[in-house]
Amino acid sequence: MTVATYPRRDFSTCPHDCPSTCALEVEVLDADTIGRVIGARDNSYTAGVICAKVARYAERIHHPERLGQPCTKTDTPLRYPGGSRGPRTTIRDVLSVPPRRRALHPPSLPPAASPPPEAIGVS
């Protein structure tokens, strides 16, 4: 059995859906925490550099206001400055809502003009 040592640098690929398919080096601080994310130095495309979105990945992943589980929409938008989160729910409950009644709202986008009352917010 191998014991993991920290901090360490692991290799990964970019999770974004873009044509660049960047190779990454990720600083792993402990079993649940990542640090800096940079472009893989040995990759000819990234050569140690990565886009700003991915460079700040650890900030978003470990942000204290990041949703960790689904919430249902109440009378206020989900995850907006000054707004409150709706009641927490489970994935099983989310999937029980008919697809036409689901509305997924990424935190950076405004909600639809009139989302259904069962709208679900996920991170």
C-alpha cells in the first residue's frame, strides 16, 4: 500500500469544453484540497501556461459559497449577491421533477424570465 505525501504535483486535463485540450499540473495540498493549477510544462501546447479561468480553478472549487448539493428555488434567485439559497434537496428529489419543470441556473447567469417554481440550482 502506498501512502500519499503532500504537497505534491499531479497531472490532469482541463475540464472545460474547448478545442485546446490543455494538459495541467495540479498542486495537491492534501486529500481534499488543491492549490495552484498551471499548464503542464512538458506539453508543447500549454508549456507551463494556462488560461485565466483554469488558473483560478482552486479558488472556485474551495470557495465557501459554492453549492455543495442541490437547492430548490424559492421566491428569491439562487446564489446571487444578496440573494438567499433555497432549501437543500437531494439528487433523487431533483430527478423526480419532470425535465420540462427543471431550470438550471449557473451562478454567473441571470435566471430565465419566469422559471418554474421547482427550479433547481446546482454547482
